[in-house]
Amino acid sequence: MPALVLLGAQWGDEGKGKATDLLGGSVDYVVRYQGGNNAGHTVVVGDQKYALHLLPSGILSPGCTPVIGNGVVVDPAVLLSELSGLNDRGVDTSKLLISGNAHLITPYNVTLDKVTERFLGKRKIGTTGRGIGPTYADKINRVGIRVQDLYDESILTQKVEAALEQKNQLLAKVFNRRAIESGRIVEEMLQYADQIKPYVADTTLILNNAIDEGKVVLFEGGQGTLLDVDHGTYPFVTSSNPTSGGACTGAGVGPTKISRVIGILKAYTTRVGAGPFPTELFDEDGEALRRIGGERGVTTGRDRRCGWFDAVIARYATRVNGLTDFFLTKLDVLTGWEEIPVCVAYEIDGKRVEELPYSQTDFHHAKPIYETLPGWSEDITKAKTFADLPKNAQNYVKALEDMSGAPISAIGVGPGRTETIEINSFL
């Protein structure tokens, strides 16, 4: 069955955009199934660089239909701005489909996100302040606004009034903020209705029919496994499920229709925002990884925290996602180090631990146990096959594969679309 899930196997920012884009020319549909405009993908096509925040990466591949699934939360202003920016650059966005069941980020969701983070002070989660969490909270509390509500003004008004009845009490009495007038919110949301309507569809029906017809569907996760609200480093996580199970609920496709699950691994480790990070570096090596790797968040603009590769996390990602393959990215960034440490286990309270501890307390106290592998100095950006890589680079890849529990089927050796070594086809 030609249905694949592609997701981040670390804390996000692994290079999913490049991987999705590379597969985009071979697939019929690319589907975002969770998250919102708190996730960012950088895709390089020729000499052009595209920063995508909400739209599926497949939108850059002619012939591919990009889909925003029901599990995504959509800021309509951001959506239309991103579409306009791509149209201005000559990208055809007319094939985009948006689930009518996707939830909308409202202005009051954004306001609550920002004031809550400020209120938490040192205990803040490190959200992007874009209203993602409050929108998912509204969804679970059954007071959310969905795309389809834009086309029934009476229903939209009732839902906004119901949501603000409680939120205005919170804003005024806890955060000392002015109450938000429901009529203004309804008016603002309705202005997007006509512009979005051409894209709205029953995406669950379309995707299931496509798979049944033998078309190739790629499900694209935002963020990464360790940011999953259930399986990540809670509470320093996102508000949805970027793990493979989220593809089924976030797109309305049953698990028996998924044929492969591909995890994207960076050749080292990065993280944006607060939370534990056992291999984080605070020295010149960390600064070098950040500088050479261009480690700045596409959406947030924040510098990413950098550290050595963590095989414990990779094994965990393999387990909770049922990974069949890895796509290893940014191997070229490690060129120039004489020796490269790799975290193979943790020390917790004097004991060696080789699997991710379920206890958040233990994970906070985990100290990395490293094995050191010899590095390489040769330029690898022109490598077209695995044999073209320096021997030490080959050994590094093989070691990571052995430690991580799934085969590495592709390797990124540079940022460009063609700077990839394909070992085993994903299709």
C-alpha cells in the first residue's frame, strides 16, 4: 500500500521539509496531519529557498496535491499570507485542500497563549506564542471553531460567544486584561471565509479513495517525536501528536493503510525551547554546530540548542513510531571534527540506562555516556553514492544505524534538493 508517514525522530527541525520535498515528485498527495504555524520547514529548490510554516512541503512539487488535514490547527491570516507569498514567487497553490474539520486559531487563542507564557515566568513552556496550545485546548474542551463554521454565521457566533464567556473572565480576573468583544472576532473570522472556501474539502474521503486507487500518499508530521504531547518530554512538548499514530487520527486514515514510517534524524541533535536535553553543548563545539548548521528556527527565529547525536532518543523514536527507515540529514555539518562523540546510553543515579526513562525526573538527571568515533575532513557535499563518502563518514553512518534500530535509507550531504544519497528507495 503506497501510504507513507514521514516524521521527526528527535525534537523537530531535523530536515523534514527536504525529505518531503524530495519524495514530493514521486507522490500524489502530501498531507500535514497535526500542528500549526508553530512548525517550520526550509526547502531549497535550485537557488531558491522557501520557508514553509503551515503549508505542506509538497506544495512546491508540481503534480502533487498538498493537504491540510483535520488534525491541523489553522490560523487563516497566516495561511492566506503564506499562499500569497508563494503565488508571488510563481508557485501554483491552486491544488491545496483543507479539511473542513480542521480547527481555526482565533485572535483570542493567540492572546491567551502570550499572556499565559508571561504569567508562568520561569515556569514557562517555551511556546511560539501563536495560539496553538489554546486552540487544541478548545478542541478538547469542545468549544473550538472549525473551518466549516465559517460558512454558518449563526453557528460561528454561538461558538465564539460560548468560548469567550469563560475566557473573558480569565483575561480580566487573572491576567488583568481587557475583555474581548465577540462581535469583533466573528467579523474578523468571516472575512476569511470566501478566500478559504475554494480549498475546503472532505479530505478524509479524498485521501482514502486515493489510497484505494493505488495513488501514493505521504503524511508529513510537524515538530518531532520528543515533542509529542503523549510520548515526548512532557510538559515541554507541543499540543498534538507528531508521532506516527497521529497521522491516522489527524488525517482520517486507518493504520492498516500505512505501509512505511520514515523517521528523519539529524546527524547531531538540536532543540528549540525549554526542557531537558542530555547531550546539549555549552562550549565551542556547540557554537560550531549552531553556526555551520545554520541552526535557527524557521518559524520562531530562535537559536537552536545543539548537542551530539543521542542514540537513546533514536531508539525510542524507532519504538514508539514503528519506524521502518531513517533519513539522516546534515551529515556534512560534521565535516572537520577529528573525533565525534555519540551518546550511546545515560547515567542516572550511578546506573547505566540504555532506554529512554519513562520518569521525567530521571530524564532531567540523565548524563550522557559517550563513545567517540573518528571524524573526517573531506568535502562530502558532492557525494552521490554511499561509497563516495570518506570511510570514517561511512563508519559513522553505519554506527548510527546499528544504534538506532532501523536502516538508514537516505543521507543528506548538503542543503540542496540534489545533495542527497539514496541507499534504499522509500517507494
